[in-house]
Amino acid sequence: MRGALRMIAAAVALLALATGCSNKPPVISRVYARVIYQHDTGTDATSEGLSVFLVASDPNGIENLSSFYVISDTAELFWKVDSTSWVSSTAEGETWIGSNNLFMPGGAAVPAGDYRVILQNAGGDTVEETFTVASRETSAAAAAYPTASVSEGAIHLGGAYQSADVWTYGKDGRFVATFTASRKGPALDAQKMAAGVPALAPGFTFRVFANNAKGGYGALSGPYTVGPVSPPPATLPPR
């Protein structure tokens, strides 16, 4: 695998030479990485993967970003994520790009330790940052997961966490939006969700995510399904 790492580094360098370095490298403002344990509610199987997201920009626009690499020199591992496969979203004026689906061969555990992330633009310019994956004492099979139930058009949070994020996906399987759910607060009303995000109206699936900071992992369960959402009843104007 070390030879493969050298090949990746050489390929990045060669692309920069071939395209001509523009001296306008992309920018990584922040890196957010964590191990995510996943529970498939359909098969009851558990797995784990690495989630890496970047607050990224480029002098020539976000569309000029082409790919990023995640590399562990110690464990001799690398992943490549290109712009056609990463998830992008904007929150509080920041653009995030990344992936929740970086898996180890054979479903092995993600090694703890230091990692590098190299972001590259279409001109071959790169920028590099680092992050650390924490050690974990709990396996995916033994982890605590949030759960959810759907009844009468409402999503109710259950499981081991008091609050969690609901990640929603449209009919095409693409991520749409995130909502916050609480065990003590009111249930999430699917009709109100669809009123704010029309892409959910034809029906959607969702997964429930909670961060276990003490355990050093995030816990994700699903998928759950919500059928087509009726529009709210029209309100007659006052006479």
C-alpha cells in the first residue's frame, strides 16, 4: 500500500505540471472528521466508516474544486473523493464538501491516528490540512444508536440520545436537508418539513444521527420512510 501512496502523490504532482500551476491554490478553512457507526434498520447489520467534511473555497469559484484525498501515512491508507460524488451544503455562509462513506476494506475498523487531507482544484493546485481520528473503546456492534418511529405523519425520536439530527433524502436518494429532533420536544411534523423543503413532499427517507463525543464516534441509524406528504389545508381569507 505504501507504493500506492507514492503513486497518489506522484499523480497529484504530475497533474499540476501538466495543467500548469496557476498559483491560486484552493483554501481549506476547516476540517471536520469523525468515525461514524451505522446501524441498518432493515438488516440489523452494523458497520463503520469515516466521515470527512471541509469548509472549502477556491479563488476561481467553488465549481473549480475537483477532488480531495484522505491519507493515513501510518496505516498506509488513502481515499479519493471527487466533485461528482461528494456532498455539498451551505450553512451560515460557509460551503461544506465531503463524504460520509469512506470505508475500510473488508469492513475493518477505521484506524485511530493522524490523517492528511489534500484538496485539489481543476488547475492542479493543492492545499493540505491534517486531522486526528480518536481511539475508541466501543465497537459498531456494541454502540448505542438513536432510533425513530413514524406515526400519523410525525417523526418521533427514540433510543439512547436526548436529541439527534434527522438527515433527509429525496426519492432519488440524494441528501436534501437536516432537521433537529428531541425526545422531550414536539415530534417533527412531516407536513411542516415539506412545506419548508418542497423536495420532501413526494415522500422521503431519513436517517437519524447523534454524536457520541465521549465515545469518539457518531451513531447513525436508518433508513426510515415517510410517504407522500399532503399540502397543508388552504386557509380562507377573512371576510
